[in-house]
Amino acid sequence: MCGRYVIKSRLEIVEKRFEAKAKHPEWYQRSPNVAIGERAPVILNTAPKEIRFLHFGLTPFWARKRMYIINARSEGNNNKSDDPHYTGGMGILQKPAFRKPIRSQRCLVIADAFLEGPRDKRLSEPYVFYPTERKGPFAMAGIWDVWTDPVSGEEYGSFAIITTVANRLIAAMRHHRSPVVLPPGAEALWLDDSVPLKDITALLHPFDSSAFNGYPVSPELKSPRAKDFELLRPIGPSLRTEEDYILYQDIVLEGMGATTGRKRKLDREE
């Protein structure tokens, strides 16, 4: 699953990367720990040149009360063993909460990294995963919906991240699922309503593990209230050899990491 992720890029970087403008720029927030229920930037298939802000955790339009579905399994109820070599049908097409959105309500979920932990420990022992080349933020495949509160009449836009089986990098951290990370060349395809459904489901596969890396970070991130970028400081070796820890290096360069004094204190505590 993918229940938390990171947004560290400035809004102007995001707008340039996706060639889209934020409809409500005042809502944009950089966060080391985007959590369930929080409003976050997405690009909808109905407005591909705009960055909108929906709540993380999908509520289907037909729900009687608000729900928080953070992930949609691409295989649906198939592949219950999470076989990484699974080649069967995409059960997401039949699931009641997902069958309409996967056909006509797709979105790009904007991120710079995502958080995951071992299957048995989860975010008690979190790792952060990120691209190893500095090409700006990336997009995870998402679906969205709009639910209307039956009491107040208020409309509530929300989204979920689509997941697939683990690749070698995620499996090395002992987890069984990963988000679907779209290559840049497939982002427009994902948002295009005219694309045949078979071509859309063909995108629901693990991302290239050679283009990402991951390292362990503070277990304080288990709390959705933990919003200090310093919590993304490496606390152990990366899964693939990397001297610079690119993600954290960028955080420090952008002034979001520890000050020199605090860093010395953290080093002493370790």
C-alpha cells in the first residue's frame, strides 16, 4: 500500500514540470508526510492544465457517509498472494468504488517521494523512496470522485492512489505492494479519456526499480501530525549504494533540513 508521501518541491517547480497552473495556489503546502484526509495537489483528467486540491482518501459518490479509501488495488480481489509475476485480469475494473473512476475519473497524484515500511512493521520502521535523478516531482496513478454530503449538500472531492505488486526495490524492504508511478511519457495518456481501457490497464505495473532508491527514516513519521522535513534524514544505509542520499541532500540545500547546531545534537544522540 501507499499511505503517506512527500511533497517538497516549490509550487513553481510543480507547475513547470506538469505544465499546469494551480487553481488555488494558497492551498499548496510542502509536506514530508502527506496523510489521509489532507488536501493535496492533483491533476484531473477533466482539467489537465490545472492543479486542483482534493482530499487524500477516496469517498465514492454513492457512499452514505464519508469514507477514506487511500489505495485502489490494480488487481482488485485477484492475486491475493501478491505474486510479483501476476499477469491476470485487473480486478479494479469490477470493484464498485473504482469501476467508474478508472474509466472516466483518473488523475495524477503529484509527489517527490513516498513512504513505506516492511509488511510486518509498516510505518513503525519507515523508508522513504524517491527518484535518483533530479528531474523534479513525479506522478502516481490516481482516481478521484466527488461525494455530496446528504445533510449539508457540500461537495467533497477526494482521490486514491492505485497500487500494484512490489518491484525488487520495494521487496528488498520486505513489502508486498507499491504505488503505480507513471513514467512522464504516460502521464498524458493516463488523463486522456479517449484512450482504450486496455491501454490504461497496461500502465498498472511496478515502476523501474533502477530509477529509485530508498533509505530508513524516523519512526516519528508514523504520526500523521509529524511535519518536520528533518524526519526524512537517513537513519541507516540506503537499499542501493548511494553516497549522497539525494533526497535529503536536496532538502538541506532548500533550507528544510536541520541547522548545523541541531544536526550536531542529532549526531550525538545517535
